[in-house]
Amino acid sequence: MHAKRNGDISFWYADIGGLPAPRPPLPGDRKVDVAIVGAGYTGLWTAYYLKRAQPDLRIAILEREFAGFGASGRNGGWLSGGFGWSREKYLKTSSREGVMAMQKAMAGTVDEVIRVAEAEGIDADIRRTANLTVATNEPQLERAKAEFADTRAWDFDPSRMQWLDASEAKARINVHNVLGGYVINGQARVQPVKLVQGLAAAVERLGVEIFEQTTVTKIAPGEVFTNRGTVRAETIIRATEGFTAQLPGEERTWLALNSAQIVTEPVPDALWAEIGWQGHELLGDTAHAYCYAQRTREGRITMGGRGVPYRFNSATDVNGQTQQATIDKLHAILKRLLPQAAHLRIDHAWCGVLGVPRDWCTTVGLDPKTRIGWAGGYVGLGVSSSNLSGRTLTDLVLGRQTDLVRLPWVNRSVRKWEPEPLRWLGVHSMYQLYRMADEREERGMTRSSRLAALADRITGH
């Protein structure tokens, strides 16, 4: 099935009437206290909390396109506060108490984002809900039970979670062949573009300058070089997430992993009566090549997943346009989970990139010598994690000795990705193996395919 629109950054812009007019570029050389590279969630949250903490700070944000051009304007709208990284990897440099404190801080981002949105008058279609993870075959059910037990054992509040049998899961969303699953409460759905644009307006009201259409060509201690002039600053924050590999010297820091989505036409009320989904839950599954979905404000279904997983040398898409093969794969997932919706028109398809560190675990930090900070590598959990990044970077920049700066993701050292073509081969091999594993399990395997375990070993996932 073809989409009516493909690209144009994302559906979320079409939902509000189109792309924004760009702000003026950097007018020439400038001196500030803090220069932030990237006007997505991470850069904007950092500017917001820095200005709230110290209003006299001179802060400039430099953005190649416009605020929300990247993942902040293209994501699935999951304000989850989730913890999707390896606890064991964080344990190597921390403690169980430290990892649990990080989980609690991440979960707290949901309330914090909602608090700021209300305080700043940001209408981002935020709706509190739960996250429903379903299993539709025996191997998926096995993994769902293991995930549930592991998360519950680590969670700071196990009562947030609930296991559902097949009938209970089906009562929430009428997923085809659902065998069971679990819910995690205390999460929320958002309209990503409304959030990023509202946040950009909020930081401007505080006196932060956002310079768009300004390409950063190099970052060095005390200086950010652009095609419009040089910005000198005591502190520089790199908030470039999936576009980090395009900066000189950062080519192998984070891999630019692709993710894509489709959105249906508005679903008729009669069809919603068949599907359910009255709780507006965030919806995912435990397939190896997993999906993520939401029910939007006006009653559409968005379905996301990995399309072409990685472009050679961390190349990025052109304004969100994705391949027809990717649209077909996402439509197939929609039909598999919700065959009732198979006939719905696909109104929009798009894609974007997210940052992936070599150990698949997010980081935030500030080098005390160079005064260059960073945050990202969220591996798909940036809507909520970026808020904690902004608060953590604020404490690091201002030298505050808080609980946030002692969390195990702060100033972690992660080795770089292999040079090409090794990383292209590794990532594509991983997703081919995931695809094969999912296909075998759909055909009737009773245990998780070993191909997926091999895929994880190849890339350290």
C-alpha cells in the first residue's frame, strides 16, 4: 500500500498545518556563556533549565535546519520514562542502588515534562496512559514473561507493573492472536512537534537565542565554527543525537540508526469499537524487530519500526522520505497485529535517525578540561531521556554536586564504533538475523530463535 505523503519531515508537521518558517541564522561572530549545538529536545531542555537556574547566562543554540527537524519532530510520541538499556553494563561502573536511582530519575521525567508543559502553556496533546507490551506467539510470550520478571525485580516500584493473560490483554487492545503481555503505568502519549515547538518558544521567552539555518562545521574547546561565523563560549554542549556522526571527529562516536513510521487515516468509531484501545495505551510487542504504536489525538494509528536500519557511513535520509519496502513492512506489522485495520488508508510515512553508542547505552557528560558537554545516544528513548539530560547537564555546567550528576550514565567512557564497512555489515547482519528469527517464530517455533542471540553478539546489543 502506498502512502498519500512520504517524507515532508513527518506526519506531526502535517498535523499542525505544515513546516515552520525558519528563524534567522547566526548574523556573524558572537560571544556567549554557553553554546548549544542542536535545537532538538536535548538542546532545548538544557537551555531551559540553565536559564531557569541562572537567568543572566548568555545562551545561543545553533541549528542547521530548524528546531525539531531531527528525531524530536519525527519520533513515536512515547513519553515513557522507560529504561531500555542494559542494567548490567551500567553496573560495571556503578551499583544496584545507582542503577535503580537512574531508573527512578528516568521515570520521573514523565511528571516533569507534563509539569513544564502546563507551566509554559505548551499544548502537546499529552495524555497520561500505560505502556502495553504484547506477545503473539510462544517465543514472544517467553520473552515477555522474562522481561516482566526482570523489570519487576529491578523496578523501584514494582506495583507500577501488571501481567495480563490473553483475555486481559485483548480487553485493552484487540490484538490478533495475543497470548498475553504486560503493562507499565505512569507513562504518556505526546504530539512530538507540538512539544518541541512549544519548548523552543519557551526558551526564547527566557532570552535564549536560537539561530537556525546555521551549519556547525567544527567544535573545539571554547569555539564553535559555523558557515555563518564563529561562536566563542566557555561551555559548549553537543546535542546532535543521530546527526553526531556528521561532525568532524565524531564519525564513529554514535551510529545513526534509522527508524520509520506510518500513520493511518482517522479510524471510524465503529472500527474503534472492534479494536478497543480505549485507554490510549502506548503499544509495542516482543518481536526481535519490535514495533511501537500509539492512538493519536484525532484517532489515527501510528505504527513504527526499523525500516532500512542503517545507511553506509551513518548517512541520513532526505527530509524524512522512506522507502516503499519500509512502508510495506510497517503495513504488514499493522495487519498482523490489527487485521481489522488492514483496509485503512496510509496517510503519511516518514523516517528519521537516532543515536546508538557502541554499547547501546545512553550517556551524558561534561569534560571539565575542555568544557565540552554532550548528551544522547538514547537508542529510541529520547522523548523522556532528553529531559533528564537537560537537568543533568545544567548541574554539570553550573558545578552543582547533586544526585543527578552521580547517576551511572554520567561521564561514561564508551569505545567507538568500528570503521566502515564493518559497522554497515554488522548492523545489517543483525537485522537480517532478527528478521529471520521473527519469521521462524511466526511459523511455529516454541522457543526463541538462536539467530537473535547471534545477532546481539555481532553488535553487542
